Amino acid sequence: MKHVKIIGESLPNIPWQDKPEKCYGPVWRHKNNPIIKRNPQKGVSRVFNSAVAPYKGKFAGVFRAETINGRPHLHMGWSDDGLEWAIDEKRIEFIDENGVLFQPLYAYDPRLVKVEDTYYIIWCTDFYGASIGLAKTKDFKTIIRLDNPFLPYNRNGVLFPRKIDGMYVLLSRPSDSGHTPFGDIFVTDSPDLKYWGNHRHVMGRGGAGWWQRLKIGGGPAPIETTHGWLMFYHGVSRTCNGYVYSMGAAILDINEPSRVKYRCESFVLTPEEWYEERGFVDNVVFPCAALQDSDTGKIAIYYGAADTYVGICYTTVDEIVNYVVENNECIKGDSEIGVM
């Protein structure tokens, strides 16, 4: 087994539980899952597919909150330990660059990524169809919504945690107005978060296994390691009883993230517990956030479970990277720079 190091900051208070006995995969669940249950706040029926980041020695979260009329919005949440959360009753109030209220019609599946001294919120929004929303903040008090990066239809916007060659870099999954008959991951860059281009294909759905045959999409912000960018993502299969969402992992080239170095042939987490198998939408494991500690190599991954709950699971950078390398299955086009 090769030693792999996380490139980044230390996080001594990362949520953590040691790997239990008779756990044969590289990822293991928090024993007290789900950490956020139904009806966690007045007017909110379910919280899931949400994002978390360290903030001032504690943790800030941006949560997908399904209101009691069924429409999703984003709410802030706060935690001392990353496990017990206080979620704001009111949704986030976005303003534009001039301080004028600039609220989306709806918002769901957020990611929360710090780049340099600024936190960015990326989510799925309405822009004459599903598209990607983008906002920035330094203090979570003033949250400035920026122009939508892309035309519809697009989902699963995930910003890299640092610039590459001076450019902001964003993963996305182009889609249609329905439930995505095409579902590959692409990468795009920007000098200023306003003008986007240099589109590249990263990786496609498929492979020998069926767990990611229908579509794939980016999860948490990629984690920089000495082996490349560690990317967790979701893969979807279609069964006679509906869709099943599982979590996979891949490693991207550190300087050219459209090139996949390694990609795990099997899922690393799939719906098996009651809170993943039964809910508003059955059989969903949907990763959206990850915390990492560069000193110990510990990684804590937050995921939505059955579109109803928030769960957390754990791994180490050594275990997950070596597992991906040992079980590598790159498919056609993955290992190339993503241009035709």
C-alpha cells in the first residue's frame, strides 16, 4: 500500500469514528446515522443532499430544506462538532452585487467550497429549466448571488477548492429538462466566475458494473492529494423498482482534471441501511460534502439518504486512494484530455 497525503489544512476536530470490525469496504458509516432526521426545523419537513465546511473552529452548513409545501430552499446551519446541527428557520437571503434581494425560485443539492478567502455556494436552480446557481460570501451574513454560470440544462455544479493555472474550475453534469437521459461529468474554467469556457469531458457513465450505467454526477469538492484530485461522485442505475444512487470514487490528474488517472469499478457505498433504502425517494446515497484533515488523512463524507435524511461516513486518504487504484476501471475516453 502506498502512502498518500492530503494537500491542505489540518482539521483536528473533524468528525470521526474508527472503522468497525467486519467492514470490508473502504468507507464506513457513522454508527448513529442519520445525523439529521425528519422535521428538523419549523416549516421544514426534510433535509438532505447538503454541504458543510469548517468555519472559525466550528462548522457551517448549507442545507437543502424541503419546506412543508414541497419546494426546496437553502438554509444555513451551524455546528460545534459537525454532527449536531442547528438549522436556521429562515432560508438564506441572497442579494446581488448592489445589495438588492436576488432570490432563486427554488434551490437544491448545494455544495459549499472555500477558494482562497471566500466561500462559494453552488446549487441547482431554475433558469428556464434546471441550471446551476452560484453565490459567494466571506462571513455567511452577506451572501451575494452571482450570475448563473451556464445555460440550462445542467446540474451538479462542483467548484474545485483552488484555482488551476489561475482559473476557477467547475465540474458539472449537463442534462435535459426531464430526468437526464445523458449523464456524463464535464469540467469548465473561468478567470472571474462570470465568463466560462474551455469545456472538457471528464468521465462517462457506464463500465462493466451496472451501478453507474444510467448517469453520474460530481459530489463533494475534489480533495487535493499527492496522487491527484480525489473525487467522490454518485452513480445511478435503473432497476425494475426505480433508480438506485450509489457513491463512487475516482482520481483526476492534478494539473489537467479532465484526465482520469484511476476510477473504481465498484461503488464504495450503496443503499443498505433503512434510512438509505426507505424515504421520500427510496435507495439513495448522494454525497455532497467532505471534510478532510491533512495531518491524519481522515475524511468525513456527508451524504443525502433516501431524499429524507443526512448521513455521514468515513474513510482515510490511504485506504480510499489505494482501493481505487487497486480496483481501477477507466472506460473509453476517461484517460484522455477531454476534447474530441
